[in-house]
Amino acid sequence: MDIKALAKDAESYIIERRRYYHAHPELSKQEKETRDAIHRDLTALGVTDIRDFDNCYGLIADIHGGKPGKMVALRTDIDALPVQEETGLPFASCNEGVMHACGHDAHIAILLGAAKILMQVREELCGTVRLIVQPQEEVVNGSRLMIEGGALEGVDAVYGTHVWGDMAAPYIDFTSGKRMAYAGLFNITVEGVSAHGSAPHLGADAITAAASIILNLQQYVSRVNDPLNPLVLTIGTIKGGTRCNVIPNRVHMDGTLRSFTKERHEEVMRRIIENTAEALGVKATLSYEDVVDPVLNTDEHLVHLAQNAVTKLYGAEALGHLPTMMGSEDFANYMSVVPGVFGFVGSGNPEKGCTYTNHHEKYDIDEDILQRGAGVMAQFAVDFLSE
């Protein structure tokens, strides 16, 4: 079977579907129309074994090969971001304040392209290909809902990719080891005592205490954490106070922590927060949640299969490398249940104006990468099932 030729033949279809989904983005937990449209697209391709999920706007679809064998899962995510698009594209978002700024529209199109290819060769497949259509990746809990709904039942391996603006097209990267970081989410509440702004000694200032807590938490990053272990601790929101001449009695902060380990973070943070607050005469509480594990390509066999799928279709020169990043991806939840591999498809191309990276209001992709992404995805599935 000539997967490369089939991918090229499917290119116009893949681009057309990418543009449709780009123009019709939906936020996390609101992806009903997107899920329904993908269901219709899969049905039009001849896929008949499709199941919509009840616990979220996800679905799974199985392409059954002509011969018995294993099951490999291919995953896409489908949610968009609360970003006002400024690309000026003729197929820009029709939904005010919502944009596929992370490239999930491309992910949908790549999966549909792979499905189209695999349907054309399904009689030659030794086993089953499961398509996982996942919502809520941007809030990093969609994969958990899919797993709870049975998306990985019977699956022997799972494959995923992400288009990335900081990586040049048309390179595709399946590097071993650390790829994306663990994520923890936390909130901190500081409770002080109100007073008149001219008499701070009669109160306990929650804002200045919060400022000290923020600075002291950075001591964890620079002086407590092993510098050989990457760690990022970010306070993203801080809210407190009622007016300029009132000593504030309450401050609320939200933040995130990224690392490749999850040991001790909550323990150390809690000690710093509570002791700083006590020293300044206020009370502070921490609420901490482990959200997602790091994405680690530790299954060398799957890494080799994925790299070989790239070189088989497009040559060794098509393999690229994206440095390890501190961003997170809930694909890690699948990899904690079954063996998996995760890669990146470069989408940047200055000659085509694709110079912005993911989550930017002007993010766009070099559409030439779409059929390559679909071809490699299909080739990986074929090769895995052929073993």
C-alpha cells in the first residue's frame, strides 16, 4: 500500500476540513457541534462503528481491518481557546472571541485524513484502528473523561501529535524522553484585617503579605529546587482590595507549577505560604491539584516505529527536533494507561506568513503539513498492526 500517495490524494479534502473547523471553533465543554460534525465526516468516509460519549462531547470510532490483530488508537483534540482571532484569513473564526489558536483544527483534519487513508486500505489491516476524538484538552481533563468512558478499552498502543508554530514546517519530531511537563494548579487565599488606608498598623494588609508570598515562592524555584530539574512556578491572577484607602482583608491568587516530577511541590509551597503569612500577621491557605503527568516518550519501540513512519514516507531529512518544553498536554493521561508515543508537526513557515506560535491571535499553519501529518499517522497505525 502506498500511504504517501494516498495522503497526497487526500490533501484537498484535509485542507478543506481544516478550514471548516477553523471557522467554527468551540470552547472547552461546549464542543457539541464540533463533535457532531466530526461524526458526520466519519460516517461520510464509511466509518460505521462510532460511539458518542455521554460524559463529554467526545467520541470514539473503530476502523476494523480485514484480518484479526491488535488495536492501535489515534487521538485528536477538538476544543478552541477564548481568543479573538486577528489572522485576517478568509476562513477565520465565525464565533466572536473564540479561535483555534492552538491548532486543534489541524489536528481534527489530520485525523480525518488518516481515517480516509485507512478506510481505503482497511482490508489489508491486521487489527483495528480506534479514532479518539477528545474534547477539553485546553482545560486538561478531557482525556480523563475519555478514559473513564472506555476510550482505551482493548487498546494496545496510543499515538498523538501536536502542530507547533515554533518548529519549522515540514519537520516532524518523535524524540525520546521528556517532551512536555507535569502540571499542577493551585490557588492561595490570604486573609488579613481591614483598616483605614491611613492607619495600616490597625489592620493586617493582605496585599503586601500576598506580594511577599509571591516573592518567597520564587525562592523555591531558585534556592530549594534542584537546578538540574526544570521548574516553573507562575502566579497568573491576583485579586484583592475594594478601594484605594482601605487596607484589604482578603487576596486570592491562582497559579500553575510545571516540572518533570511532582514530588514535594505541594509540601514545600505550603510551608513557604503559611510561614510567610504567619510572620506578617495574616493567614494563608493553599489548595493544590495534580492536573496532568509529564509527556514522556519512554517506549523506545513506539518511538522507533513513529520515526520510521516519517522516514519511510518523507525521508530521514523530514525528522526534526523540538526541544523539551514546560507546557503540558493531557495526552499524558493516555500514556499512563497504555503504551504511547507523542510527536510534534512543525507548522511555522515565514515565507507563508506563518510566524506566530500557538495561542497567539495571529497563529496560522503551513497547510502543506496536513497531508504529511495524516500520512505519518496512518503509516504508524499500519506498521504497528502489521507487527
